[in-house]
Amino acid sequence: MSDLRALYQEVILEHSKNPRNFRMPDPVDNFANGINPLCGDKLTVYLHVVDDVIEDISFEGSGCAISTASASMMTQRLKGLPVEQANAIFEQFHELLTSNIDQETSDDQLGKLSVFSGVREFPMRVKCATLAWHTLQSALSGEHADVSTE
Amino acid sequence: MTTPHPQALISESLRADFPILEQKMHDKPLVYLDSAASAQKPQVVIDSLSGFYETGYANIHRGVYKLSQDATEAFEHARNTVRDFIGAAEARELIFTRGTTEAINLVAQTYGRSALGPGDEILITEMEHHSNIVPWQILCEQTGAKLVVGLMDDTGTLLLENFAELINARTKLVAVSHVSNALGTINPVREIIELAHAQNIPVLLDGAQAAPHMPIDVQALDVDFYTFSGHKVYGPTGIGVLYGKAALLEAMPPYQGGGDMILSVTFEKTEYNEIPHKFEAGTPNIAGVIGLGAALEYLQGIGMDRIAAHEAALLSYATEKLEEIPQVTIIGTAKEKAGVISFAVEGIHPHDLGTIFDMDGVAIRAGHHCAQPVMEHFGVPATARASFGLYNNFEDVDMLVQTIQHAMEVFS
């Protein structure tokens, strides 16, 4: 598979065109904004956490295929999980994007998120794939500070 | 791609002057379409830098030894080359800066801080690069002055009537880009200068995107300040030029204090040097200046008229080809344009385009082009931008079109 096809896998393109959990909840409980000033990507991640469990998670915004798909698949993967497990998944996801560890040897909590392994060959795009996740962490920390990739 | 290419206006052999273009990117020939961000360097510029360091280097304006005198001469020779290049009356009207950005900041912090007060106005346009917005905003914070913005229409053309109405007794400076970096629009700078001068208001032109692409004559324009960057005119990075009319420069306070900008220093009083040295504190970017001189001589050897005509032919060919693709929207369709073509492809974010282009060996810019208000006007977060230099040819445009088609396949 070419690097380009590995980056733009069907699943990623499909999520970028039809993002899941793409909505603002009513009422808004907890949220954070993320921006990538390099490319102008902007998104907001909304959270509803009860007893350290992510009861609801959604997002809105505009961005490239990688950042939109990553946000969409993040919400799918993390909904219903304890915050601690969400953090562990982010750590694994980050490792998938930046290290050369073979994805199959890692303890697989990533599920479908492993389609992002192609991003590794495009260091400039790692920030696109992690924008939603960093924004989520800001919301979880309760600081509500806007997150910037720069 | 079945139609024959128009006649090339610049000899294909000039392309061989740029060693970087022989390179492959991801096993594909490099197609460099990002000259508006920075231009590649011809061998003569590279040689002038290494030659200066190898055989001619010393500090300037101070040594009594031959090497220093020769370096000073080479440095001041380059100032004269710049004078020729933009048609200034005197070499002392040219100040070397780090680039356009520093040149604009210099004017803001010297002319601006001494001439502006609360309620005064600086008039710019909606299509400015951040470097012709933010220095004025800082000045406004310092002085209580107000930034006023002339609007453009949806083709990216300045609304000149609106602009004229915004000029009033409180306007103390007009600062406008000669050519828009994000849209390619060539602004009606003659008319703007006439309007401003009718009310005795000085005009600064940000020439970063104009100087590489067309003949510039600051005396014919009667412009008060003109700025441009070395790296965009095929010269080194970290060097740029501020042109100012001598009378204005002489009346302005210095920008930075230090060596070279003084005539005499005591702890009681310091006497400043004459222009241009008053504005060139410290050891300057000597090699950068010499490299810039080499770049401008190279351009003069080709002829700016020829370069402008060549790029106009590329732009019109590219515009025609992109208009044939229904999914492509060109952003910035002013009648008067330089070799910049910003565009959007339906359903594909510019950042994704940039990656796919890169894999095909095509270097374009994807982003907001340091002109976020322009993006806001057109309601897009970013655009893809192809821009032309003297080394580009019609095959490069064909590759651009092929790559857009490739991106549409990947995303289909």
C-alpha cells in the first residue's frame, strides 16, 4: 500500500465525510476549544462526565480529513469509558502516531483507531490527528484553556 | 493537456540556474510552486555568499585594512544595486532590515510613534498580510491611534471609492500591499498614492509580493516608503529593504541604538549618524546584503518586464486549466493579478491537498497565508495556493492540474 493510501484509508475518509457525534449537546456541560494555527483547523470537544465515566462526548468544528476523522473516531471509541482508560488510549494513540512500534505488538486498546498508523509517515500531520485528543484533555482537566498545536 | 503550451517567454535554460530544482521529492521531479512564500536561489547568489565568506569577509565601516575596505565597498555596491532596482534617487534612502516585516515595524516605531497621537488614523486594506496589520495595531496601542480598514469585493479587488472615503483629516499614514500574497491582487497603488498625497498623507507600500514579479519605480510612483524582502527576490533569507524618501528618513528618530548608527557618543549626549546608517545599528547582515545584490543583478540581467510577462502567461494558463475542473474554485479573481493562484477543491481540505501534492513532488502552500482577515472575507479556514517564479514552466502547471485530479481520486 502506498504511503498516501495508508494515510487516507477508507475508514478515515468515510469518517471525515460523515463525522459521528458531530453536535453540540444541550445543555453544554463541559467543553474545550482546539486550534491548529498552521492550517486553521478549529474544533470544540463537548463532554459529559459522571463519576469519572465519559457518559457523552461530541464535537463540532472544521478541519482536514485527518483531524475530523480522528475527532469522530475518538468520540466513538471513548464514549462510555472511564476517564482513566481514555487517557491510556490517548497515550497508545500518540505512540501509534509517533513511534515505530509495530501496532500489533502493543496491547490493543485502540481498536479501529489503529487505521491512523499511516500518519506516522507524515510527521507534519501528527498534530492534525492529535488535535481533538489534546482538546479533550483540556476539557477533562477542567481548565477550559484553548488548546493550540503551536 | 492535449492543447499545446503557449510560447514560453523565458528561456528554459534559466531553470538550470537553480540547482535545487534538479532534486527529486518522493522520487518525483520537484515542482516548486511556492515562490510567494520564498523563492529558490540561483547559483550566482549561492556563489556570491560562499565567495564572500571564502575570500572577501571582514566587518564593514570600520577597518583600515584592505579586506574590510573591500567588504565595505561590496556592501555599499549592493545598496546601489538596490537603488537601481527600485529606481530610488539616492542610495542613502535605502535601509537594510531583516525583511519586509522589520521594515514595516521600523516605520511604525519611528515615523509612527513620532507622528501619531490619540484619535489619529492609519489606513490599511482588508487584504493585508499580518505583517502589515500587527505592527500598526501595536502602534495604535502605544499612541491611541486607530486602525482603519479599506474593504475589497468578492473578486479580491480593493473598493477604491470606499478607500477614498476613509481618507480624512485624521489619517496620518496609508499602508497598503502592492500585491496581495493570498489573492495575487495587484492594488491600484498609483491612485492610492494620489488620493493620499492630495491630503499630504504619506504612503507605505508593502512590496514583498511585488518586487519579485514586476518592475518597481519608487520615484515614478512617488511612494514615501517601500518595503521588500530579499528571500522573495531569489536572494538570501534574513535581509530586506526599507526605502524612504530622504526628507522623511532624516526627520525620523532612530529605530535601534548601537554601533554604526552614531557619529559621537558621550554619556551626556549622542549624535546620530547620517541616513541610512542612523537606522542600521550593529554589524548588519553583510553577506545577506551582498547576496541580495547578486540576486537583483541576476534579475536585472533577465529583465523584470520579461519575468512579469512570463509569470502572467503562466497565471493565465493555470487559471484557464483550473477553471476547467468543476470542483475547483479560484479565490481571488481580480482583473489585475500577479502570479498567485489561491484555490479550493470541493470536499478536500487544503491541508490534505498539501500532503497529496507533496507526495507527487509538487510544493504548494496550504493554510491561511498569514492573512486571516482575507480567509474570513471568503468564509474559508484556509486555501491551497500555487505561486509562480521565473523558473516555472507550463509543465509545472500541468503537474498542478494532474495532482488536483489525483487528490480528487484519493478522496472519491
